[in-house]
Amino acid sequence: MAKKKTVKRKVSPALKPAKRVSIPSKVREEEPKKNKVALISVAVVVLLALAFLLYLSMEKKETDSAAEPAKAAAAVSAPKEKAAEEMMYAVKKGESLWKIAGRADVYNDSFLWPILRDANQDSVENFDNMYEGLSIKVPLNLSEEAKKAARKEAITGKK
């Protein structure tokens, strides 16, 4: 019997299985770092967007109420006037006006820090360098206009 000839066919490169490519360890280590940076960047953008939306909602409420200019001026100057009641607060290490205003036993709203600044402007020289044990005044029984004005100033940076 005659032997059958075996013919090897050439397979086109497109039909060949793909080679496994290994990723260098340096690249594998850098990818999680890039992912963390991207995640932090997204979080910062979301927080800024929320602060802007809060500012816009406050602006809309102000324009809807159509407050008189005299009332608006009184609301801005209200934090400077001495409140009927106030308490004293001893600053702890590492605290700022933002942290103090956000405490549940103070205002429970960090955006009200301008009220604390205005109430203590005559007694504290540098609010960025408050030392542990410093006593500051915390005005109580604030009007809603004073709170809105303080929040607006905290968000926009303008009185």
C-alpha cells in the first residue's frame, strides 16, 4: 500500500491564537495608584458641585422671598451685633472655626463659621493660628437671615 503524504498547511496569522502578554510588575503596581487619584479627583468634583448647588438653592430662596434691601443689610450685619445669649467655648488642639461650627454642641453646621469669626474679631488676632485653651464666644439664638448670610459668605467668600 502506498503511504499517504501528510501535507502541512500554513495557517494564516489572523487565525493563530493570540500570545499571552504579561504585564510588567511596575505597571501593575502603578495602576491602583492611578485609580485612587482618579477616584479622589471625582470625589472633589462632586463635592464642589454639591456646594455650588447649595449656593444656587440659597440664592433662589433669597430672590423668591424678595426681601427689602434694609432687611438684607440687617441680616449681613446681624452676626456683628452682640447676641442676647452666648456661650464660651474652649478651643481644642487642631480645631478651626469650621470644625467648631460643625460640632453638634455648637451649631452643627460648619458653614456658620463666619458667625464665630465676626463674634471674636476683637479678641482673636489670627484665626488660622488658634491655640489650645483659647476661649471664644459662640452666639446663640441666631436668626435665619443671619444663618443664610453666614452660609452664603462661607460658600462664596464674599460678605
